[in-house]
Amino acid sequence: MISVELSKRFRKIVREAGREAEVPAALKRVVKGFGNPHEHTGLSIRKLDKHVYQCRTSLDWRLVLLAEKGVLAFDFAGDHDEVRNYLRGKGGR
């Protein structure tokens, strides 16, 4: 069983962007398919760094998650440039 955690930052970004409607469906798809590499492409899951992944909710918006054993922690959301800046700030970890 995979547990899902949403950081305060993640919840705030989703709320401020007005994307509350599209995020739950993306979370369900990720939880259902995570760990099955053949499904990752169809779910728009992409590995960015060790334990760091992104999934798309649309062409212009991504959710960043940190994957540890049994836990998917969603920590950030944004467009391509915002995710890149987030990764730089996190040192890619």
C-alpha cells in the first residue's frame, strides 16, 4: 500500500493556481501506476533525480513528488520553468 502526503507548499500552490479540480485525478493515476515502469509513460511520470519524479496534469502543469519506500510525497507544482527552479533550489534532491 502506498501512502500519499501533500506538503503545505503543494496544497498552497494548487489552491492559489485554482487547480483543485484536476489534481485529485492525477494523484489517483500516479498512486495506481507508480512502480510499474511500463505504465509511467502513459501516466506522464518522469524521473527527474534520485527519488524525485514529476507527473503532468496538463501540457503546461506538473506535480513534483518525492518517492520513498511506501510513500509518495507531493511537494511542488508548476510549469516547466517553475519546476526547474524548484529543482535547482533543492539541489536536485
